[in-house]
Amino acid sequence: MQFNAKVTDISKQRSACAIIAVDNKNRFTDSGSALDKANGGSLAKLLKRGDLGSANGSTLMVPSLEGGAERILLVRTGKTPVTQAEFRKLADASTSAIKSLKDATSYLTEVPVQDADSSWQAQQLALAAGLAGYKFTRCHSDAKPYPLAKFTVHAPDKKQLKTIQDGVELGSAQAAGSNIARELGNLPGNICTPSYLASEAKALAKKHTKLTTTVLDNKKMDALGMGAFMSVAKGSDEPAAMIAMNYKGGKAGQKPIVLVGKGITFDTGGISIKPGAQMDEMKFDMCGAASVFGVMNALVEMNAPVNVVGVVAAAENMPSGRASKPGDVVTSMSGKTIEILNTDAEGRLVLCDALTWAGKFNPSVVIDVATLTGACVIALGNHATGLYANQDKLAEDLIAAGETAGDRAWRMPLWDEYQPMLNSNFADMQNIGGREAGSVTAACFLARFAEDYDWAHLDIAGSAWKSGAAKGATGRPVPLLLQYILNKK
């Protein structure tokens, strides 16, 4: 999709649709008033009929008889100024209504928003439009993508044009990265294998000179002593892969931010096999890895002035004669031993070796992203990502980035009091801590392998995908991560 910021005259700007706001008293913003005047007051007459709902985000599409736009989308703002949450609702509702058109111009930047500037507004509009324009078509025989190919954000004057352009660029990058993550997450496990992810990483490096890709196969991981990772991978006929995408867009010698993504391309639970209901959704167990791919793609396309390494720990978790058994003890790359009490707690086993390997990149910070625990879904539902960190400032920066991007996270405790729940009679630790505080003890497990650097863990089990009629990957937390990284440049 092509994104633009432009100072426009709504009575002359050509597009398939002009998106204008209407407040709770049926008043237009400046551009809306100009368009209503060009149409002889017909828009105001339509509003008096009550066809546009009163709720914030209600929309009404009408044909335009005068001006450059073929259609007009009226969007109810309610009482102004609106809150940031209300503006996001406007952005989502308006872009969802125009995704079947070829192009649109949004004038919602004229809506007053509390504690937000026009750059933030433009970012939210571009992000919403980019997400609305995504459709999974790869495995359909006759499905076609949405035709939305161009989205223009109106700048009220030339003084705001650069600010709005910056917002459009960030929002469109967040959307593009999220959609790459969604596409990978939505692919079935027989297509999106660890080898497929490795090939995607190599292809990205061939397209961009500032990025190099390294892939460790089973033999190399065995040689490095990644016993925890291989305890998961050995149960599958599909070869595993530890992938590093190293992007050097910043200053030479500047320590990189390292992102580590859990890439279990399908999770049966192993010998501790899952129930059959909704097991198909376990193709989404690599959404942490997918989000890392989304961020890395966005960074290289933006030519962002940062150094970032994207590490992906990719494997299948399958039951077989070679699979790990409950009670097995394995040795991680760090040398610490782990008693495996539940083979369905495999994400922390692949991640602990990935976190140890991440240290070789001399990171400024390491952030792992994983669909790690069902317990996090119980704790936070689908709205917030669970956030754990060993540094307060890191947690604060990530939460702030999520608030700005509309991709929210909530900090969870990482207290020493939880650590004894991982004690084992037969190894240095066990891989589960029991039913209570399951997301917390999983994070406590990972923290033992991230003691040498600043580290955060994002548990996206609730936020990475949706079930039901809207089943599909969400692309989260790509917007949060991109916002955080670009805030640091």
C-alpha cells in the first residue's frame, strides 16, 4: 500500500473516498464544512435524518455529487476533544469501512485529541489503514486481496506537513511489519517450518546489504551444547534452526538491541500432548518469531539508524520415540541442568539456550517475545501483553512505547519469592513451577539465563492471535517493539 501525507483541498482532492469527522452536535471539522458547502448542504441534511449512529466510531458511507471524492465516509467522533483511545477507535472504524475501495483520503487529523499531536494522529491512521488492508489469501484457491492500494493523510497546513509525514512513515512501517508477522503466523505448520523461517531470513539478507543472516542447524547446536533446545527439537523429523538476523544500521561499535523470538512452528505438547480441541491454533506458537521477522523487515525497509539483532529459535514440538519424556534431565548451553516435568512447557527450553546465545552479540538489551503460557491469558486476557523485566527503566520504556503505539503491555512481578517454585530434587531447576502463577514462574525460569544483561520478556500468548470468527494472527507486539527501538535511536 502507498501512504502519503498531503495538504489537500477537500473540494478538489481526487480519491475514492474522503473520510470526515462529525461531532456529537453534528458539527464538521473545517474540511467537512467545506465539503458540505460544495455539496449544497446535503451532508448536514443527511445528519438531521439520524442515519449516522450516535456512538463514537459509527460510520455512514454516502455518494459525493460534488468535489474530487467519489464517496464520503462520515465518522462520529462524539464529544471533542476525544481521548487517544477514542481516536484509535475512529481510526479503526474508518479504515475498516474503506478497505474494499482502491484509495481514500482521511481528514481525521482535524479532530482534536487530548495529549496528542498531529504526528501521533497520522501514525494511528496509517497503522490502522495498513492493518485493515491485510487479508490472508495464500492458501485460498480464489481469494483476492483487498484492493486498497493508496491511503492519504490530510495535513491541515504546510507547517504540519513534515510532522504528519513522520507519523505516516512510522505508522505505515508498524503496519507493514505487523502484516509480515500476521502472514507468517497464519501460515499452516506444514508450510511454515523451521527450515522455511531460515530461508525467509536468508532471503531478507540477500535483499539488504546492512543485514546478515546466520543459521545454526541441529549439528551446530549440539556442538554448542544447546541441550535444552535440542530436547525439544529431537522429537520432530523437521530439522530445527537457530537464526540470527544482524542489522547494522547504526553507528559502528554501538551495542545492538537483541530481540529473541520463540519459533515453535507447531506445538503438539510433545509426550505431554495437548487436548485435540483447538490444537490447530498451535501453528500460532511461533508468533514471537513472526514478530521478530516483522520488526526486522520494517527496520531494513526504513533504513533505520539502529543496530538490532533478531534471534529466532525455531523448532517443532512433536511426540515420537525420540521425544523427551517427563522426568528427563537435560543440560542447557549455560551449563545449568533442567528437569523436564512437562514437555508442553517447551518454549522456555528453546528460549533459555537462545538467551544464552544472545549474549555473544554483546547486547545493550535483550527482549524475548513468546507465546509462552496459557496462564498469561488467564491473567490478562487478550488486551495486554505480559511484561517482565530485570530493570525498572527498561520496563517503563517498553510500557510507554506500547501506550504510544496502542499495543499495550502490563508489567508483572519477577520477584525472588517465586524462584523456589522451580526447585528440583534431581537438577538445578525444573521447567514448570505448578499451577499457581504459571506465567510468573515461566519468566523466573528465563530470568536465570539472562543475568548478564538488561532483559525483558513479553508473554504474548493472549495478544498474538484471535480465535473464533476472526481467527488469525494479530501481528502484536510489532508496533510496541518498533516504537521502543525507534525511540532509542
